[in-house]
Amino acid sequence: MSDDPNGVGFISNSRGVSDVPTIATQVPTQPRRRSFWILALLLTFGVGFLAGSTADELAFAKDTSDPYSKLETFAQVLSQVERSYVEEVNQEDLINGAIKGMIQSLDPHSSFLTPSELKELRDRTAGQFVGVGIEVGVRDGAITVIAPLPGGSAEAAGVQTGDIIVSVNGASARSWTLQDAIKAIRGEEGTSVDLEFQRKGEAETLHLLLERKVVQVVSVESELLEPGYGMIAVKSFVRNVGQDVRTQYDTLVEANGGEALKGLILDLRNNPGGLLAEGVDLANIFLESGLIVSTEGRSGLELARHEAQGRSSYIDVPLVVLVNGGSASASEIVAGALQDHHRAVIVGARTFGKGSVQNIYDLEDGSGLKLTIARYFTPAHRSIQGQGITPDIEAADVELPKPAAEPDRTREADLPHALENHTTQAKPEAERKEITNLPTRTALDQLKAFRILSGKEP
């Protein structure tokens, strides 16, 4: 995420980042803590000793069987840089840079977070942050917009899913890591950043000056499309999404005159993910029983299984889920679970394909480590990593043209001496909104077809 330090939809958390239970307790942490303590001790004592020494005076033990013996080389390099680099250097910046480089070499979603970045992450999962309002990830080696966020300056300026960030404030982003992009785009509230985008199918790039401002994430919205049929859009999986969806469903029922809905559309388009627990909670609303998602760590070791709880709040309504290339992480967990259990028809375009789990660890100095600890699998043990969820029905996210007026035709009732219709009560015409979005129209048609084929409509 460009102005969000957690990348594309981190889906787990630990120790102070959130109060949601996580799988962190199932992952052995002692070896990692030992490595950080060893690093801290070597840097505190070893580097202090090296600062006034020459290479010939180094007195570290050279035990090559010890995996931490390479820290001697690191300490030598750090000492040499501090003594000989052409300009003054800050030791803390050098060490943080080295740690960031180590973590970034693992995968696009693991990262070292400074205290300020960790705070931003907490704010983001709480549903508010400062930025231009776009989620970004690395796709085919390029920094790519996963989704513009409602209320952000990027959405207002017309930034679209799939736009590639070419440069930030004139600096080329073509060889950047995800964290490079996040750092460059992030800034103080009220300041602006110049972003250059390359849009698919267009020769010229697009330059936009976007203001950094507080973005209040509206995670759940709902709309009654026509009597009996509603849509709930989930924008991101921040805290309390599951409860918000239940509330919005009750609102739709109330708007429908208190009668149960005939069908529901769950819109996960451009939802980049978020907290794993919230994704599980959302799937729980529509599944009575069965596996929702499992996670596997190193060597295929299963770390966690999340099962539907059969809660009284289960919503038994025909369901269609909308997805696209901006649906990632927890969105894919929900779509995959509902698809594998044949609980919903998935409509739209193939999803982003982020099938990994990140955990957040608080470190002693207030910084944090976001580390990929597992892959997740759908109930049918499908890995979404790099593949995404393929919809049951493909529908490009485009707007339909308004239908042309039907030419005047002579009908039965227009014929001379036509027989009268003696039906005692004509079926009233339902109030309907004009729906021009192709996936939404397709989803609504699917729900109506289900009602007809199941004999629930005359």
C-alpha cells in the first residue's frame, strides 16, 4: 500500500498491533528473539570496540559453524563505513538500512518498520491514516495500483486499479521495492506528492499532484438495488468489518419493508485485504459449517485452521460475490471459501493472487517486523499465491450503454375486438434502479435466475 506500511493487505498481527487473536502464538519466537539479542549485543559492544580499531586489531572469534559469525563481517563493514565514508553517517540509519535490506530480500510483503511506520500501520488497521489514498503492490516487477480508496485524493483524481507508478516527485520508480514506493509517497498531512502513472493501453503517462490528507476508511456500505435485492460493498478488512456487515444487512432488510431479502450481492472489488480475523468473521456470516481457511508454514506445517462456527447470526440468502484484480488477501480468502463450499457464485475478473500471511512483531526499541510466516489455502486446499481466484462468471468492470428505446410495436391488446384480461389482480411493477455496471447487472440477473429456477418466483 503506497501510503500504508503494511503492503497489500497484511492478514495477521501480533503484540500490540491489534486486539484480534492471531496465529502468532503458534509460531516459535525464541530463535528470532535470540538472533535480535545477539545482533543488538554485537552492535552495542562489538561496534563500539571497532570504532577506534583497525582491521588487524579485530578480535572476534571466527567460528564458521555459528550462523551468527557473519555478523563479524557486518561489524567490519559498518566500522569501515563510519571511519572512511566521504560524508558523515548516522549509525542508527545504517543499521536500520541493513535490517531493511535483509528483510526486503525475502519477499515483497516482509518489511522492517520504524516506530513511525508501525504507528501508521496501527492507524490504518483502525480505519484511518494520512496519505493519498491508494493501495499498491508489486506486479510483474512494477509498482502497481491495487485499488484507490474512497475519500482519498487519488480516487478524486481518477487513479485506477492497474495503473503503474512510473515516478514519484521526478524519481524513477521502475526498480523500486514496495517499501521504496511506500516511503517516497508517504508524507505529512497537507503536503503534496507528484505521481506519474502509466495506464494500460495509453501511450502517454499521466502526471498527478496529489494531496496527502487524513483518509477515513469507510469499510462497509450497502444499497437496496430494487425490492428484495441488496448489495453490501466491503472496502477493506479493518476492525469490526464482520459486525458492520451484519448491521448493514439488517439495514437492507429494514429498507425492504422488514421482509427478508431474495438475494444479496457481496462486493469485494478493489478490496486489498486486511485482518485475517475479519475475513474469517465475514465468511462465518454466510457459512454454517466447514473450513474457511488454513495456513501452512515452513515445510508445509499447518499453523492454523479456521472453521465456520454455525452462529445464530448466519445469513441464509442467495449470494453472489463480485471480485476483480484489486481484490486481494482477505478478500480472496472470503471468495475462495464461499466458492469451494458452493455457497456463492463468484462474478467478475481474476483476483490479485496474494496467498501469504504476514505477522507483525513489536521489537524492543519500538520498531516492528512484518514477516511472511505462512501460505494460506482455501477449503479445497487451493493456494491462491500468484494465481488468484478465477470467477465462475467473468464480467469486465465496465459500464453498459443505455438501451435504445424500443420501437413502437402492435401488441395483442392493440388489435380490434381483442379479448380482455380478466386477471383479478395484476402483479405490480417493482421500483428498479437503472444498473449500468456490467458485473453488478450480471450478479443481479444471477440472483433472479436462481429464484426462478428454484420455483420461488412465478
